[in-house]
Amino acid sequence: MKTQLTTASILAAAAFAAALLGTGAPAFAGEKEARVPFADLNLSTTRGADVLDVRIDQAARDLCRGARRPGSRISDREYCQAAVRAEAMRQLPLGSQRDYAMARLPRIDL
């Protein structure tokens, strides 16, 4: 069973054109990689989902430091961070995705 997410960013020049590779290993020498552990979390709880969010956000900040639009000096950190988050969620096993989604549903007290 998968116990951590691996998010590989791509080279700055192609980072936003190809989004994230998600291969588990950098394809180019200049790429960075982040591993986000989640086996210790109960993603069906709000607390577990919150902790996963914090871990993914930290990885995204680290991976996207200095992210620029291809061929530009304009920062594109927000897009990069959103792509990292999307890739991390995509890599979660389906059962964990379901648990996470259920934890994010609004609670109705009757």
C-alpha cells in the first residue's frame, strides 16, 4: 500500500506547460521532488485531512519557490502550488481520496 505521495516538479522552462510529472523521480537534473507522508493520518477525520493539507501546502511552497511563467520573469507560484496540490490529490489511493472528500463535507447537526 502506498504510504506517501511523491510530487516531482519539472524544469522552470516547462513547469507550467507540462504541469507535474508524478513519476516518483525527477526526469531532469534540475527538478525537485517532495514526499508527503500520509500513512499516519486518518483522512476520514477533519483533523487528518487538515494535517494532510498542511503537509501538501508545505511541499508546494518548497517546490514552487521561485516559480516563473515560461519565458518570463513573472512569478507563477500560485499556479505551481495549485498544480502540486492537484497532483498530490491525484496520487492518493482512491479509498484515501474518498475518505479525504468525506472529511471535507460540511457537517449537519440534527
